[in-house]
Amino acid sequence: MKKIKVVLVGGGTGLSVLARGLKQYPIDISAIVTVADDGGSTGLIREQIDMPAPGDIRNVLSALSESEETLENLFKFRFNKNEINGHSLGNLMIAAMFDMTKDFSLAIKQLSKILNVRGEVIPSTNESPKLAAVMDDDSIYVGESYIPKVGKNIKKLLLLPMGLEGSRQAVEAIEAADYIIFGPGSLFTSIIPNVLPTALKGAFQNAAAKKIYICNIMEQPGETMGMSACDHVDALHAHVEKEIIDFLIMSQLELTEDETARYTAEGIDFVECDSENIKRRGIKLHTNTELVDVNEEGIIHHNSEVLAKCVYDLMLDEMDALTYKG
């Protein structure tokens, strides 16, 4: 039996959490990753070298590597010496490979072979874009790391320069996919930037694959405060310019006051599961009370193994209606 072809779409730590869990299953994984980040070590490298952002790519490469634990520690290592102060080794390795190949997608492909990565990690565009946001008062702010700090409601996102076509490799992965999974991760700065390149937008609109949205557990300041799960999907659809989501996965676990104290102090609440609105849109809702982990710092996040199992079980349940591609 042919393996299910799965495309993951996103960036940041959320996509890495899902990739880490899914690589344990007998599926073919392609991860389309945003390259618009401009903060920290990534931002400094982009100032010095005209290249797409390496940070989110680095995280997913690490998550999909067969030597993940060792590689993750190595990739996260940050220097404390002169010109390379604050840079992670992973970002520097990607920058070096890009400098050698002069092609970002090729650089990631070659580095994936060296690192024994299971699956494909694909930048959404081979260019070096900037993310811009049009707010609800029609003001415009530029910079992925700056947009969430503005404190305004985001109405629309743009990639600059306008008209970027996007990665041909990403388009081919989308066209071949049986399932496309958006998230988890920052809706406006990790997920939606991947649907903005023109060729990718068209590919998502026309893809025969079933499409799954994994909703964040908590609201995100500067991005999704007050937004329900259905609002998340509506925002994604507005940018894809078509209603594409077939399934929505989210947690319904009720945590104690102590477990949510860190968030309550900042006025952050759980993302509301407005199930009736979701169903009215023809989306199948899958909820789970075991998706959540709370670490020692009180940070709430998805459990990688449980989330991956939930996704894999959903795909198996739908296999009767699935047509495998060659």
C-alpha cells in the first residue's frame, strides 16, 4: 500500500511539534515553511545576507531529523564571540549552504540530506520577503516580528514585494498531497504567510487533498485575541480566497486556575470552540481532551505524540474516501 502523502503548512515551534510526532508514522511528509521572520538571529542574518529567513526552517529540519535530540541541541547552540554573538549554529549552517548554492531551496534540500531528515522541508518562497499587515483602521505595518507588537486587529496580510510566485517545489507537493495540514502555530505570522505567494494560493485553491486546520489552544496577543476557532478558519479562507478546510482539530480540556495563571494574568483565554458555526460551514470538528501539556514555566502547548496520533487516526478514518496518487 502506498504511503499517505501529507503536507504540513506553517512555521515557528507549532509546526515542529506536529512534525516531530508525525515522523513516527508510515507517511510521506513535506513541510512548507514560512520564510518571512525578521527577528533575533534570523533578522540579523537577513540584514547581512539577502536570503529568506532560516529560523523556522531550522526548527522543522531539527524536528524531522533522525538524530533529533543531538541535532536540536546543536542547532540551538548560540555563540558568544564577537561577530557571531547571538547567532544559532543552525542559522549559520543554513546561511553557509545558501552562500555556497546561491539557491535557498537547493540549500535546504542539500542540508536535509546531510542531516538525514525524514521528509522534505520546503521554503514557501525562494525569495527574501517581508510581511506587511493592514490593520482594521487601515494603517499598515511591516515586519513579522513587529506586527504582533502593534496591538491592533489585523485585517489583511501582504508579502512584499507584491506578486511573489512562491516555490515550485511547494506547489508540486501541494498538488501531490492526500492531506494538507495547516498549523498549529501563529495564525497571522506563521500559517497565513504560506498561502500568500500567488502560485501557492492557486495550488491550495485547486488541491484535491483533504485539508485540516489545527487550532491553537490559547489566544495570541497581537494576533488572535477574542477570535474563536471559526474566526481562525475564516481568516485563513479570506487569504486563500476560497473555503478549503474540511476538518478542524482542537482541544477541549479544562485546566485549573493554577495551570492557566500565567495566561490569566495577561488577559489571555482559551480559543473558543464555537462548534455550531464550524458545523454550519460544513467542517468536521474533532476535539480531544488530551492534546494539552503544561510545562514547568506554565506554558500551555500541544502534546506532540497525542496530536500526531489524533491526526493519523483522522486520516485512517477517512481512507475509504481517499484516492492515492502515484
